[in-house]
Amino acid sequence: MKYVILIGDGMADYPIPERGNKTALQIASTPNLDFIATGGRCGLVRTIPEGMHAGSDIATLSILGYDPTKYHTGRGPLEAMAMRIPLNEEDIAFRCNLITEKEGRIEDFSSGHITTEEASALIEALNGEFRDKWVEQGWELTFYAGVSYRNILVIKSRSKDYEFQEEKEIGGAPPHDIIGANIEDYLPKEEILREVVLASKEVLDAHEVNAQRRVRNERKANMVWLWSGGKKPAMPPFSELYGVQGSVVSGVDLIKGIGRCVGLNAIEVPGATGYFDTNYKGKADYALRSLEENENDFVLVHVEAPDEGGHLRDIDLKAKAIEDFDALVVGTVLDGLEAKFADTEEGYRILVMPDHYTPVSVGTHTEEPVPFAIYDSHAKSEQKKAGGFDELSAQKSALGVLDARAQDLMRLFFGKT
């Protein structure tokens, strides 16, 4: 059997009074998601363990059945793995956002979604200024350019006297959660990290890239923000847990990094940006192609765009991203699976879901259990259930609320329950 997971990042939402108390999923036209929900099994699943932040790193680990309270060491090392950055045992990898700072506050966690080319020039400047700056204090720093505002800093202590305290995560608060906040209130508590963040403004603010952005009336990338740092995690292979091999498809390094950490191939798709302009159909096409390769029976496809609409608090952008996800990813994958595997003895099973809530009324992630639906080509029924794929319909399921980190969802998906 072929197994496909399709994740629309942050699709889940609260009812919006101005839109007849409908959620983004109910506002959007989603015939393919609705087909899966009405022809399959639906329910709710908790992807964020109590006490942990509601991020895609935590949620995706949970979805795949890896307890984040055990395996999550930070977002930074996962993204470093995606970028194939070599990490030694003593290295701490941080997510390094290029942010817009204004009057001591975070104005934009993405610097207006700065281009990758511009970001790379700024990262190069930071390496030039900072590579030797703290060596005498016992620190070795290297910045790595990623995609747009998403970059990595790897730092290591050259002396045991300067090691970080043993913690799950090191660094400041997630910058997308503190828009408008006073930077001084949320800086990392570690002195070296505070120094790097504050010193970065002098280097970046005067850079030619930001001079040109000012001319174009674009937001400057005038500071770095270091958060979710940790050491390289060690996790059992996905194939050992579930007996399948496969791939992940995403425009976001975080998801590719999780895939590589658990032994899945991270597929690079041209035009996959992790934003509204991502190559939706390309992701679906590459996912289908991967299932035709020998021994590959599994693929996870992740689309970031709905989450971006939630962060921007724009219901129309979010609904449009959900519709694009439904038509170009879910629809393309369904058509491809039907054409190639539906009438075979092998068949296919498809799981659709958000990873977490990103309500437009809040503008950030929240931790409620999310809806999911599983469709099995071997269990087709002419009689469809009422409803569709949305939060309210999922609440009516007799399955109750599953616990993803306890592998409830994966056992159901792989037919092990």
C-alpha cells in the first residue's frame, strides 16, 4: 500500500463572527478535502503536548509519532540538518531570523519576506564581522544562509568554562509570537547571544542591502534574532517504527530537517518557497513521482501558506491558500493515486490535516486538537457521510481525541490498531 500525508500548515482556525461564525476551512472551497473526509474516517488529534509551544517542529514530530518531550532539542538543529550543515556533539544550532527592529521593538519577524539573495549578502557580512569577534572569550560562531529570513547560527564553546546550561531549548522567544514587543524584554538570557543580537544591528543597518530596501520603501533586515537552539537530536528511523521507506516534500527547512533526522529523503522541488507563491502542483507531482521509485511507499507533503495567512491575520489570504492547497496539492495527489494505485491490489491510504491552529484572530499558533481525515482506497463506500473537512465536523467523530505523540494517529493510519 502507498501512504501519503498532506499537511496544510496552520489551516485550523476559530469561528469568525464577521464571516457568519465560519472558520477558514468552512469559508474556503475544498472539494478534495471534503471528499476525503466524507468518504473516510475523521477525528481530532492532539499534536501539541501540554506545556510545549505550539510550533510546527513540535507538531510534526508528534504527527510522525516521535514524542517531542523526548526527542525535541530545538528548531535550530532540525533546520541545520535540512541544510546539511555538519553538527558535532558540542555544537549548538540556532534558528537565526533576519528581523525588522524599530525603536526597540520587533516590527516584522521576516523583514518583509526578504529575498534569499539579499539575506545571503547580509549573512556573509555577519560572518565577516563576527567570525573572530568573540574568539578570545571562548566562542566560535558561524552563520549559514538559508531561505529568505530563515537562517542558522552554529555556535560552539572553545572551553568547557563557557558551555551553555543543559536545557531543551536555548535562545529568545519565537519572534513571530512577540511582534510589537520590547526587544529588551525577550532577549536570550545567555550573555553571548544577547551580545550577538544587539551587535548585529550596527552591521546590518548600514549594509547596502538595507540602503536599497529603504529606497524601495521596504522593511529593513536590520537585526538577527536567535531562538530555539539545541544540539543534534538522535531519533529511531521511521522505517523501523512503521516498516515503510519514503520522503518528505516541503519548502520549509524545518520539515525537511525532521525528515532527514528520521531517515526520510527530503525532496527539493523547484519553486517551493514556503510562502503564498510556492509551487503547489510541483510539490504534488514530485510526491507522486517518489512513490513510483523502488521501495518507496510513503511521502509527507507540507504546505506552509495557510499558516502565513494566519500570521498576517488575513482571512481572505488564508482561505485562498487553503483553496490552493486543496486544488493543486490534494486534488493532484488524489488524481494521481487514483490513476496509478486505486485499482491495484496495493491500493493507497491518504491522511489530510493541519499541524496546529493559526487563528487569524490571534495571529500565532495555538494548541487545540486539530481535525484529520483518512481515506483508504480499499474501503470505498458509495454512501458518503454528511459534512466536510472542518473543525466542527471532526468534533462529531466517534473516534474521540487521539494523542499523536503516543503514535495513536500513525497506528490508525498504518492500520496497526
